[in-house]
Amino acid sequence: MDDQNRLKTIDEFMLNNEVPLDLNDLMVVLAAAYKVPIALIGIVGEFEEVFKARYGTSLSKVSREHAFCSHVVQERQQVVVNNAQEDPRFKDNPLVTGEPHICFYAGTPIEINDEVIGAVCLIDTVPREIDKKYLGPVDLWCTNFGLNGSLLIAKQSCKPSGLS
């Protein structure tokens, strides 16, 4: 994983963000559909994960070393943790042992220009299992979001300098 290219992609996307959706409303819909108390979109930067949309938590960012989404970025694929309290990767994580007491986590990668910049995350405070096939709608949304992000970056790079 080339983190510098990934961080450049995040910068380009965030500077040109013209997404016409209220992403917080989407998090409400996802939380209800999957019956989880927390849903969010996390963008994993160099030192922290910033939540660009969220439902069910007042957190707006976490350190990258504690971010569950860092695993999605590193693995470049969907990550499901049925019980973080029993998973050796997460059991001592302060997001598990303290607020928001993450137990279940399902993160689906958001990919723009072949770089995973973050994830859409479904989180619960109790253990649960989910068949990855039921996460298909989240995966489809992430794919479309990533394609739109790639198009926005391409559109911006085609503009002559000095024009907006």
C-alpha cells in the first residue's frame, strides 16, 4: 500500500467534494436497515480517521492507530469483526474498552482512483454475526460513491488553471 498516493487521493477528493447527498441521512437509513446503533463514513488520514458522516455517536474523529477502518484500508477489502472483545486485534482497543464500546464492526471500503480512502462502517455494542452477502447494498453504495469521487477528481483536473 502506497500511503502517500492514498493521502493525495484523499486531499484531491476532499478539495473537490461536490457530493449532493446528505450523508448523515444515509447513515440513519443504514443504521435502521442493519439494526445497528452506529453507522458512519470514516476517511483514514495520515494520523487520524475523520468521520465525514455519522449516526449514533458524537465522535468526529479517532486516532489512526485505534481506527477499525485502518484495517479496511490496509486489507483493501471488507472487514467484519463479530466480537471485538474476543478478537486479539481489537480487544484492548480503547474504542472497545471505552466509548463507544464497539463489539460488532462491519467496514466496507470506499475506493477512489484505485486507493482505499476509508470505509462505510456499521457498528454495534453487542456481538453479532452477519453473512457478507447481506452487506451487498453497502458495497454497491461504496462502489458508486468511489466512482463519483473518481469522476469529480478527473473533472477538476481537466479544468484549465484559474477557472473554477
